[in-house]
Amino acid sequence: MKKLLLVNTNIEKFPYPIPPIGLSLLASYLAPFYDVRVYDGVFDEGKSLPDLVRSYKPDFIGFSIRNIDDVVADKTIFYMERILEDFIRPVRELTEVPVILGGSGFSVFPEEVMAYTGADYGVIGEGEEVILRLLKSLEAENELPDLPNLVVKNGKNRAKSPPNSFLVYHSIPFSQIDRHIDFNPYKQRGVYSIQTKRGCALGCIYCTYPSLEGKTYRLRDPDDVAREIEEAMDRVGRVTFEFVDSTFNEPAGHAENICRAIIRRKLNPQLRTMGVNPRYTSRELFDLMMEAGFTQIDITPDSAAPVVIRNLNKGFTRKDIERTASLVSEYNLPTMWFFLFGGPGETPETVRQSRDFIDQHIGDEDMVLMLAGLRIYPNTPLEKIALKEGVVREGELLFHPSPYYFSVGTPKSELDRMLLEIRDTHHNCLPASESSPPPEMIQKAIALRKERGLTEPMFRTLLRIRKDIKSTEL
């Protein structure tokens, strides 16, 4: 059986380390056909990868590229430099086996990343079936088939368009993340990732999800999701399970069914989720989430100003956000809020409207992360807006340096000043550029949690420490 090494090049650990669910799903899918091994770079950061290549001697190597940069306009970190120097280049110096790229970051900039890394092949978007067919073809030394979304070195034979259909999600085995990587380093601060669907039917102007996963939801059976959590709990013990869908409670009713399936099994897990959409929040949903075991959620309204919400095409209203905030307060469900300032139509008045919402509706124990500027990605409505307004030019490279959109009403310098004012008067509001706590604060938080037996989300412990520091400074 031929050997396949899959490499997770992500090393970002804030706000908490994320295990490689995409690579683990791919590994589970390919396991019947290949001897598959996954290298996780989150904690090792490429250090032992050369030794693994020497000992394992893979016939094919796949690199997953999760992010191109950190989408922080103030001090953008271009991840591709480290990915090339610490992961791809050292492997290239040891072996001439085919190198295949994939992942969400690669899929947004396939030609650019191929040229930057010198890889042999790349797969855009959903990779399971395409990579299997590619590997079978390479193994047999046949001429490459006409595969959708396959990119070949030097840009040859690139698929003309995305695939017309995607995998039925039920056909993909469980990720079994802990069986593909050493999960122990994630137990203290990390999560066990769970995906309940693919696809996104929303139309946020800056987002790449619909182009990568399709515009139609492909839902997993709720009982399968609950069974996956149960089996993982039996193997790894008590950890936090995070639902990593682009939006958890879309389409309407799916999240509720997931919660009911977990409740029926009496699992009592510790759960959190990103992407709670204010459009479909309700008391029923929160009742079910609390009973299922949720201890934290993330909400991403981006703005509380009606005109900006409409311009971003978020699909909900200010009243939806207010209802959601009221439910968060009523159920005392720890929440991280994400606001994205500077979009089309943003003005000092709309920034004030969002600030007023924070003052009136978000408790000081919950965190507010404030991003300034919208990263412009190709083939999105935001790119068209930026071209029309002259923010970028036709044919301008969007890969690097990273271009950002700022409304003419809030140029970057003015927006930065307003967000710093919010930061200085709210201990729980942080600009994205300051959101990563220093190592000594993290260690202090870990010690405090152990000393007091705290089970609250880590962000609340960090906020408590930050509040004490600000009080000392006053």
C-alpha cells in the first residue's frame, strides 16, 4: 500500500489552538486506499517534520494551507513565508515525491500559492474525491484525468470551473481527529472540532465560504453528529467540543435537532460554537443549547448599525441582534462578540451606533473583538465594490500584500482612533491587533484557573486579569 503524508501547516494558537479537522476528515476518507499519516504542525511548528519524512518515506505528500494571512490590517502576518520555509522547502530538500496542496487558504489563491511554493498539484475546495482520483492516477502513472478543481504546476490543466456537485456528507467517515494526531496538547486550551454541515447559503459580501463549499447546505444527520461526539468522548475524555460550521444555527432547525440528538444520548458534553447567526436565535434554541451542554458561543454581527448591516448583506436586522443579546444575558451564556468596522457605508455615526449597542446590550464579562478593515478576496462582492470605488485596480494582486477595504467615511487612521477610544473605556473591547494576550498573561490565567478551580471559558479569566491591570493603572 502506497504511503501518504498529510501535513498541517497551521501554527496559529490564538485565541486557542485548533486541531486539523479538514486533514483528519481527508485521512479517514483515504485510509481504506492508502497508508495515511498526519503531521500536525500546530505545536511542533515543523521541527520534527524532516525526521518524519526520512523515517516514513511517503510516496505522496499533501500540505494543508488554512490561512494566507491573519486578516489584521494593522500588522498583517503573512503566513506563507513560514509555511514555505519551515514546512515545504525542508521537505523538498529531502524527497522528490509529488507535493499536493489544499485547504481553504490555498483554495482562495490557487495560482498564486502554486507559484509561490513550487508545488506539483493543488486541489481547490472540497478535496476528498478529487485527491483520491489524483492519487490513483499518479500511482498508476496514467495521464491525468480531467478532474474538477485540480491545479497542475505552471498552471497547466487547471479545471475550467468549480464542480457542479459536491460529496453527499453522509459518505464521509468521522474525522476521528485524535486517532490521526496526538490530541494531548489540545486538552488544556484547545477544542475537539466537529462539523455538522458543508455549504453556506448566505451572501456576506466579503466571504469565500459559498465559493469553497457551495451555496447549498449539505446537512449531516444529527444522530451521526451526536454519535461522533459520544465516541470521541469515550476515547479522549472530557474536552470542549466546538462546532466549526460557518454558521451554527443555519438553516433554521438544524442546530435545534443537533442539540436534541445530544440530549437524547445523555452525553453531558462541554460544547461551544462559532458563528451563531442572530437571524434564527430563539428561546427554544437557547433552552436546547443549555440543556445540551453549551458553555460558550461566538456571535458575529459585524455591525449594529442598520445601514452597514444591509450593505454587508448579513441577512438579519438590528432587532435580531438585540434579541440575541437579550437571550445571551438571560441565559448567562458566555459569549465572544465580533465586530468588523470600516465596511461600505461606515461613518463615525455608524461606529457610534455599534458602540451604543455594546454599551447597552453586552455585559462586561463578555469579550468584544473589533476588527478594522475588510480583507478583500477575489470573486467576492466586496472585490467588485472595491474595484468600482478605486480601492483596488483591475488585475491588482490580492494575494500579498493584503489589500483592505475602508469606507471613505472612516479612513483607517480615523477608524483606528475611534476603536482605541472604545478600547480605553471598555476593558472587554479589544482591537484585533491587541487580542492575542502575552504568554505571561496566559500563564497567569492558567494558574488562576487551577488555584480557584475555575471552569469558565478562558477568555473570561483573561478579561478578569485585564480588568485588574487596567484598574491598577488608573
